[in-house]
Amino acid sequence: MTAPATTQVEVPDIGDFTDVPIIEIHVAVGDVIAIDDPLATLESDKATMDVPSSHAGRVAEVLVAVGDTVSQGTPVVLLDAADGEAVQDGPAESDAPVPQDAPAAADAEVTAQEPATETSSAPAPAPSSNGSSNGSGLPVHAGPSVRKLAREFDVDLEQVPATGPKGRITKSDLLAYVRGPGDGAGAAAPATAPAAPSGGSGIPEIPAQDFSRFGPVETQPLSRITKISGPFLHRSWLNVPHVTHNDDADITDTDRYRKELDTQAKNEGYRVTLLAFLMKAAVSALKAYPTLNSSLTPEKDALIMKRYYHLGVAVDTPGGLVVPVIRDVDRKGIVDISKELGEVSARARDGKLTADDMSGGSFTISSLGGIGGTAFTPIVNAPEVAILGVVRSRVAPVWDGEAFVPRTLLPLCLSYDHRVIDGALAARFTRHLAHTMGDERRLLL
């Protein structure tokens, strides 16, 4: 018998990126994959990209691991087409009837993570049509795309009944399980009817329109950063119950001192902005209220308290918003932070940030002070639990007990995860931050 031919799948053209770290592997030996199925996920700069398979077949060997760095042409997996199963099993998954709301469920994940988790921990579902139940302890058979979707839904595939060939779990099996019982009628509804979510487990797609019917149009592709950031922001908005608390900080004295430092800094080639003061004040508030410097555990029954203060700073670039991280802000003074902010902002605008520059943040600040506005709702940079937004300061009359006097006020907008932080804690944190910003003596240089 002739041994099956083996095909080596390599990293395709990924632009100018080299030595990009692998953050996730989506396949294992024995998996049957189709063309364009994701093999691994790379993370470079702000970009997170999947390595698609250029061939179909069965995975004979995985040649990389999480943490490895790869470039164009790096071998990722070896494939073979043993006994033709790559051809037989692949279409079975894609040809299976998919309910009308499947695209919405795949794109929007789950509206709330906890309801999906509760569904997955429910009693084992009835046996599938082939008479087998994955809850019996038998090996789970599913393609890489199904496994990836299951991870996003936080679903244990052993609990999903399989209807595919040879006990294989298809996408429609997984989506039907996520929606729960009683949704069969919705799956069989006519294509013209909107797909209604069941129990908050799916979101109907916005119907497509032909805008050219109303006048001239032009299609402009999204920038790479915007395409990458969109799904992350969408996921955070759907999974995190956002609340935004607003307050004002009187920075009259602090801003006067900042301007003195900035005048000296200009002669040395850097600038001192309010952002450096905000970062020091944020560290003071995070130390006083450490819950805001934490993250939920994957089981969502405990908090991971972070004893470091690495602050993400949103930077506006021609390609979109990026969030480099300034590490150990608690150990740096205003001057050191100002110089580092200038350097990292320049590298961000030039597209030269590395993956390390973008990771490890424990709290994020998004400043629109150079543009304007009166308030906004920043989206929590999950798995962080809070983010501070600031807009342009303004001069306003403030009563000092005897008369109204002009003071410089800085609006503060704190968005937080209400599963972890309640309104009282958010108000105390923001008041502490405002109080610290009001007196430059409280900010250690």
C-alpha cells in the first residue's frame, strides 16, 4: 500500500511582518480540515490574524506551538489525505443546513457570556439522531472552525449532540445547542423572516441594502487596524455590562504646573501633557481601589488581582486607534512618563509597535483632550474591568464659598464592568482620581 502523499502548509504572505508570535493553535493531529480553515492565530502590532490552510486534508503533524515566532514561508502543519476522508468529511460540515441566524450568531458571539455558560452546564441533551451522545465520554469529532466557535461560545463540545457523518459535530449542531431547546421552529422559518434571538443567545443581522438605488456611492475598505479592532470591541460590548460614571476634576493648579514643566521640556525635545499626570493619578486611585486593576477568572467566580500597573494609552494613528502599554507607571515620574509617551506615540503613528508593546495592560486611558467633546462612553478593554475616558478641559465658574471664580475643569468618564464594579465604587474611584489631579503635590515626580 502506498503511503498517502503529505503536503506542507506554510505561513502565507503577511505583509512586512516577520517573527510574529503565535498566540493560538486551532488544529491537532487527526483533525480533518478544508481549504481556508484557520490553523493558527498570529498577533503582531495591533493586528491579530489567522493562518488559513492552503490545502484540504488530515493533520499528520503540527510543526509549531504557541509562543513560536513565524514569518512568511514558515511550515505550520503537515497534511495527508488518508483514505479520502478529507474530501468526504469536509463538505459534510459546510453542506449541513445552517439555521437562518447562524451568521449573526457566529459574528456576534453570545450577547451575554453567563447565559451561554449556564446553557452549557445544563443536563446533557437528548441523544442525537445517530444514536450517540458526546456526553458519554467518547472522543469529540469536530473541525477546527467548529472548535474555534465553541471556544468563543464557551461551550463544552462533549455536551453537544452530533448529527454529522461518523459522529462529527457540525456548525449547525453547535448553533442549535447554543440557542437551546424550543428553537427548532425558528430554524425552519422562511428566509424572508428576520431571525429572532432566543434567550439572548443570538443577534439578527442588519438586512443588507443596495444604497446605489438612492444615489452615488463609493466603497472604501476598512483599514487593517479597524478590521482587527472591530471584533474585539464588539465582543467586549456584548459580554461586558457597561456603565459609565462622569465627574469633573479641578486641574487649575496642576495644569499651571504642567505648563511650567512643558516649557522646560520643549527645549529638550519632548512635551509634558496632562496624560502623564492622569496616569500617575490613575495609579494612585488603582492602589486605593484595587478592584479596578483586576480581571474576572474564566469561570467568572473570582477576581485576579494584579499587583502591577501597566497602563494602556489609546493613540490616534492614520490607520486607526491603537493601544500601546506603558509598563510600571508606579515606578516612573512625570518626566519619564512624558518622554516614553512621546516615543511610543511616534512608533505607533509609524506602525512600528511590536506585539509586546500592545500587551499586558491592566487599565486603559482614552484621551480625546486634543480634539474636543464634553463626555463619551469608552468601551472597556476586556479582560480589563474599567477604562478611563477624558475630553478637553474647560474653564467654568465655580463657587468657592464667597464668589464664583474661574477654574479649569477636566471631564472624567469612567466605563466599568458592572459584574465587578458597582456605582458606589466607581464614584469613589473617580473622586479619588479627581482629588489627586487637583493638587500636583500628590503626584510624586
